[in-house]
Amino acid sequence: MTPQEPTARFIVTDDPPENGIHRLRLAGDLDATAALSLHALAREQLAASPRLLALDLTHLARLTSSGALALADVAEWAGQADIALCLIAPPAHAVHDALVAADLGELFEVHPDLASALADMR
């Protein structure tokens, strides 16, 4: 795992791709400043044409409206590239609740963990 573009309150770690699965682990606050980093890293990951891009929000402390819009952008780009995208957010997590509150649950496949996401792809 390699940390990418840390800000004061946001860091993204990318796992080495495995079997066409790319996972970005997001930690800290996904706000307007962090959204710019997420945009750049997601475009880089999507350019590699993975089978699945998983955005792991398990360690995300806060999701602002700007962060939610950034996730929606990534979903749009993945759809345009015909690349599967999922979010990993445990149901009891505050970020999961923020996704539901922002009506983004319909836009994403949200799974409690990567194993669940992979099982749904079969």
C-alpha cells in the first residue's frame, strides 16, 4: 500500500491491484480540498481499466457535501468507462449514514467489505 497525496486531514492509500481489482482506502475528512486529490487519483485508477474500482470509506471520518459530489463524479466517470465501482462502508458507520442522507445510496453499490462486493460481482 502506498500513501498518496496526503492533506492535513485526508489520506488515500492505494492497494496493489489484484485480479483487476483496484482499491483506494480513504481516511480522514473528504471535503472540498480532499475532493481534488480524490478526483486525480480516481482518474488515474480508472485509466488503468480495472474490472472493479473499490473506494474503501471504512476509515473516513467525515463526508462533506463536496466530498459526496466528488464520489458522484467518480461514479459518473466509471460508468462512462464501463468500469464497476463500489463503495465499502460498514452499515453502522457515520459515512454510510451520510451517503444515505445525501440520496447517494442509489448511485453506488455500497458493501460492508470487499468480500461482499466481490461476491455480488459473480
